[in-house]
Amino acid sequence: MHAEAATRQRKAKRLASVALLLIAFLFSIWYIRFDWIAFVTGIPIFIRFLATDFFPPNLSSVSDYAKPVLDTLAFGIVATCFSALIGSAVGLMMARPTTPSGKVRVALRGIVSFLRNVPFLLWASLLVVLFGVGSLPGILALILFGSGFLARVYAESIEEIDPDTLEALDACGATYWQRLKHGVFPQFMPGFITWTLFMFELTIRASAVLGLVGAGGIGSKIKQTMDLFQYGKTATVITILIVMILAVELVTQKIRERLI
Amino acid sequence: MKIPISHRSTQRQQRLFFLGMLVLFIPCLFYLDLSYGQFASGLERIPDMARQMMHLSFEELPKMLRELLTSIIIAFLCVVLSVLISLLLAFVVARATTPNRYVSAALRAMIVIIRTIPTTIWVLLAVASMGFGPMAGVVGLLLPTIAFLIRVFSDQIDEAGRDTAEAIRSVGGTWWHVVCNGLLPTLLTGFLALIAFKFEITVAETVILGIVGAGGIGVLLQGYISFYEFAPLMLGMLLVFITLFLLEMGTNLIRTKLAGKGSK
């Protein structure tokens, strides 16, 4: 009897959530005046656009793209190094076992959460306004975003390390630096390497969109060719981008396997 | 006397990693040729900008909230449609349940390509083909979202469903039996957590979609940036931050709740 009531309650709950979802769905369609006909006809238009305007890729000026590719890779490396440096300093101050004081920890968490939760492209376009067009705002945006991201994941992996080691070191009377050197760093290293490599992958992806707001990298070629309606060239750039991302992923994967 | 306690070769490889970073870093820094003057003059502009940002005005708040809702709705519609499509396709792609191995392999290759292209580029393409507006946002986001969901769904099916699928097939169940009666009910909780997670990411993405012209609050923010109106920009950034922060907390809550239910 009791079980039956519970089942009925669960069924009612499920029905209620489905109804809620349906209402939200209908409201959304009404709110943005979602046009089903435009949507259903839009998808074939989109696909035909991709199929006819982008193929075949225009390979006439492939050599022009060498510089943006190099730029993008250099962006990634420089930004990753800076972010790793800043991220580890902030991460150490943010992680529970290594923070100098609780207040610092809370304050940094707030700042890092703000950095991360405001979208990356917004930071980039803000920095373009501040520093002018060029590679500098792009790099700074990557560093800003990367430091926030790395600080968070570094802090998380520091918090995961075995507390017994730290306790033993404390019991021996180790200073803060000795504690870091012998207790934290050895265990933190694998996490550090994994996340730093991942950050490098992210920067390659991100520099693809940086160009859209005028911050250099291979994205600027995408925007440039699309603004001129040279979609064949856009297809070439996007293909290069895909190859680049896959290659970087492969390389970092290999390094990770070797090191960890 | 010192006793070495760390693993020698690990240590050597880690040193090599840092050395490699340094070796790559220095030439790249020179190659990029960043100008210090540009940096300094940019920094000089920060206090002025910060001062303007501090004048928070709430004049534009209703308009912003409306556009923010549009952004969230684009994400919502896109996730709902993607879930419907990817639920079906995930069972075709997953190795445990695929009706045809070659179809599965072909779809897998397509998913890799779709996922490699950043979402923003997809939306840019959609805007180029369909014109500005929320519709382009939904269509542009649809492909990457579907690809992501199929990937994670099919991973879960492969992880959990192999035995169930085999058991049902061995008593003569059809493909529909395997999918609808065997796998969907058990995997639904896990799927819900993934959907919540994807929704969170998609909202973050729709916010920036405006920058490439696909409706939502991003259009407003981009406008404020290009007209140097930093006071409403600050408000917009705060709104975005609060929304995304609440969403993150919400999805975390859902995840822990679902995880608790699953272990019971």
C-alpha cells in the first residue's frame, strides 16, 4: 500500500516536471518568436551554404596562412607560460593546505570566479578597446582567462594531495617553503603538467576566435575572408584550424603519456 | 648525507618539461614582438575606465534583462532540440547498440570534425547564411551541441549498457526493445546530469554569440564596448557573472542530487 503511494507520488512528480519543461519550451518559442517554418527551412539553407559556398576549398593562397598559424602557436605558448606562472602563484594562495590566510583564499576565489565566468570573448574585446588592435590584447586576454582557469584547477589538485605528508612535515617543524618543496610540489607535479598541457590546447582553440574581435591569430583570417565573401578561402582556413587543433591534441597526448 | 627520495627518471622528465617550456617560450616572445609602449599606454587608460565603470546606472537594466532572457532561451531551445536528436543518434553511434558498424564509424568521424571547430565559428557561419538574429544562434549552436551530447551519451551507453543490450538481444528483443525498455530508463539519470552540464556551457556560449551577431545580451555588450559606454557594460558583465554563477551552483546541486539518487 505504502509502496504504491510512493510510486504514484513519483509518477506525479515526473509528470509535473515534464509539464514544467513543456511550459518553459512553449514560453521560449513565444518569447523569441521562434518561427518553425524559418527553422525547418533554415537548416537546409545552412547545410547547402556549407556544401556549395565552401567547397571546394580555395587553395590559391595557402602560403599566406603560414604566418597566422605560427602566430597562433606562439600566442598559445607565451600565454600558457605566463598563465602557468601566475596561475600557480594564485593557485597556491587559493588552495586550502597552502593558503597564507583564510581571507586571502576567499578573496582570490571571488576574483578568479569572476574572471572565469565573464566570457572570454568579452574580455578580449574589452582589452582590444584598451590596448588597441594587435597581438597584445589577444595575448593579454588569453593570460587573463588562462590564469583564472589554471588557478582554479591547480588549487583543486593541490587540495587533493595527501594531507598526511603535510602533517608529517609540520610535525618535523618544516618552514612554509620546505613544506611546499617536499610536501606539495612532488605530488602536485602530475596535475600541473596535465592541466598546463590542456591549457595549451585551449589557447589554440581560443585564438581561433580571438581574431573575430581584432586580436590577431588565425581567427583574423577567418573573419577577413568571410567579410569578403571568399568562402572557399574560409574553408581552407577552417581546415588548417582543424588540422592544427588535432595535431596539438595528439602532441600533448603523447607528452602526457610519457610524463605521467 | 642526503638521501634522494624522489623517483630519478620522473624528476628528469619533469625537468625536461620545464626546460622545453622555457626553450619554446623565449623565441616565441621575441617572435611576437610585443611592444611595451602599447602595454604601458593601455595600462594608463585603466584608471579612467575603472572610474567610468563605477558609475553604475540602472537605466538600461530592463532592456538588459530582456536580452539576457533571450540568451538563456536560445540556449534552452538549442539544448532541448539537441537532446531530442542526439538521444536517437547516440544509440546508433554507441558500439554496444549500433545497428550498423559503418554508419557508426562515419558518424563518429563527423562528430570529431564538428567538435574540433570552435562553437563561435559555427555561429559565425550560421549568421553568414541566415542573417542576424536568435534563429541563427539556435541553428549555429545546434550542430556542436548535438555532437557533444552524442559523444557523451554514447560513451555512457558503451560503459553501462553492453551487458543489458546483450541480455535483451539474447531473449529475442529487437533494437527498439533494447533502447526503450533496456537502456533509456537506467541511463536517464546520468544523461540528465550531462544535459544540465551542457546547458550551463551553452548559456555561457550564447552570451558571447551576440558579439558575432546572433542575438541576446552579447549584442548589447558589444555595442557598449564599441561606443565606450563602460558604465552599462559593467552592469552587463555583473549580470552575466551572476547568471552564470547561479547556473553553476544550480547544476552542481542537480549533479550531487542525481549522484545521491544513483547510489541508493
